[in-house]
Amino acid sequence: MVNPGDLFTLSRRLGRAGLIALGVWVAALAESPAAEHEVAVRNGFFAPNDLLIQPGDTVRWTYTGAGDGGCDPYGGCGDGEDEGVAHTVTADDGLFSSGAPADAFVYTFQFQQAGEYLYHCEQHSQPGQDINSNMNGRIVVQSSHAGFVINAGLNDAWFNPATPGQGFFINVFEDIGKMFVAWFTFDINRPDTSITALIGDPGHRWVTAFGDYADNQAVLQVEITQGGVFDAAEPAPGQTVDGTLTLEFSDCNAATVSYSFPSLSLQGAVPIQRIALDNLPACQAKN
């Protein structure tokens, strides 16, 4: 789950305007479930019998018990011999099981940890048999990262020392593999001296971005929020999608932000580091 304390801290940093964009994206977090993979239980085999998945994914085994000679989506076709035949899905190490042998069932299991998981049908095979010539199967859960991995220890204020007065707030939601970034910067050109602002500098700009991350890289969709008024619900602001931010971390205190704004044909890269090192140990503990 998203830590309420992280959102509270971020709200203090971003203020009301920044949270308009954050609120829209956080509302969509529940729409990003882990993947579900289908395995058909047939007469004497599983289809597919070998799966490569990610941590948090779910596998669903379905045995219809049909004896009508129909074909499943993986190329396995019934020959009428399935009818009335009981099968199981049983982990070789006992970690999971569909239960007692049955002539029809649907069984699901969520795999949280990386590793190799072997299984078999108790009625027609036994642990350790060749999956290609027996009623055995294998699930391989890939390691979620190799080398440096993005984690909540990166939640902090970041900046490029070469561009004072500008910076980034980064917030990582580990449980759902999402990242939110607020970039406080300036317009690409200084406004005319005749243009003034009641609060702040007329050239101030802030950009927000949200999206997925994996390993040491996050690819985020940029949205520009406009049309609002300071500390007021009306007029309601709107958001426009305009490009991407890609963050690549080399360690807990170094990253590169690559940006692309198609509407301006504007591209570039910014090296960033933390403003302070208070949260550095939290990140290092996870790498």
C-alpha cells in the first residue's frame, strides 16, 4: 500500500497545485494489477507446461474435464479421453495444491518470490519428472532486478548543482511499482520584463510526471497542469500530456533525468543528486 506519511510529506513539498496532478495519478494506482497467466490442464499434460513470470504475478490453472475433443489456446487438443479423469496441480515441494483430485476445477496461486517452482499432477506423475514427457510443469519467477534497484529510499529532494534554484521531488511507491516526480524549473526563455506575477517569479514552471519503473529505470508520462488559481477549487485546472521523463539511477545518490517534450521539439538530460543525504542509508539497505 502507499504510505500515507509519504503522501503527507509530498503534499507539504508540492503544495495544492502539485497535488492536483498527484491526486489524479494516485487514483489510478489500483488500475495496475500484476499479470495473470493461464494454464490449461489437459489429459496427461499442462499447456503451457513452462512459464516465465514476474514476482507478484498469478497463475490460473483451468481443468474443464471436457471430453469433446476441443482445443485449448496453447495447441493442446482433447481426444475425448479427458471426460471423468481426475487431475491435480501440486507443487513438488508442497508449497501449493489444487486439493484432492477432481474432474474439473479452477485453481490460482500468486507467486511473490523469485525462483523456480516445479509442480505435477498427483494422479499421473510425481515430483522431479521431465516436464516435456510427463504431467509436470514449471514456473520460473524472474528476479525483479539485477544490480541497482529503485526503491522508496530514493524518496527525497534532488537537484543539479549547475542549475541552482531548480530541483526535483521524487516519490517511489514500491508496492505498485510506480514513481511520481515533480520538477520545479523555469520557462525556456525569460518572460518580458513587463510581465509580473503576484506570487513567485513569472518565469516559474513546474512539471509533474508519473509512471512505471523496473530495475534502475523509470519511464514516466509528463502532464502539464494549467488553468487553476492559487488555493482555489475554481476554476478547475486541466492537464495535457506532453512527453516523457526517463530517470536512470546509477546508485543511491546519482541519476540522470532525460526529458522529451514533443510539442517544443525539446530534448535533453539532467544529472541529479540529493540535496541532503539523510535518506541515503535507507536506499543503500535495499541494494
